[in-house]
Amino acid sequence: MKAIWKDTVIAESPKDDLLRIEGNWYFPPNSLNKEYFSDSDHQTECFWKGTSSYYDVTVDGEVNDAAAWYYASPKDGSVEKVGNDFTGYVAFWRGVEVVE
């Protein structure tokens, strides 16, 4: 599976290593091409997963603000609900395509 923005692969991993949570594919942290990611100040709260942190994605000088999110410390019980530890796994939106 690949996460692509601006015709650039920003993350890649075998499908078996990804997690599917609420319709979103979550990539393992080691699958990110780190040169495209920088920390964002943006955060949101999920009532059952906890606080999500975000990355900005930058390709060829163009920034996609808060285009990727992850849970650094999932809420108690959420890992059991998902069935896998998703700590640090990254999901995408804002025009980032996830393809096989």
C-alpha cells in the first residue's frame, strides 16, 4: 500500500502491516518517508481513541497542513477495541491518496 501526494510516495508498506480503523488505513511509523513530514501544532480529540497529533506533509515546497494524523498515547481500552496496538500509526486525508 502507498500513500501518495503530489505524485510522490510519502509512505509505503505491505497491506498486512497496515491497520484499518473506522474506514481509514493506518500506516506503521517506519513506513513513512520522513523527509516529507514535519510536526504540526494541530490536535483533535476522539472520544474513544484519545488525542490525535498531526504532521504537515511537504512535497516540492508545497505544504499540506495537518494532512496526516496519529495517536501517540491511545486512550485506555482503545487498543483492545481495535485489536492491535495502533500507537504511532499514521492515517491520511486532505488529498493524500492511499492505493494498493
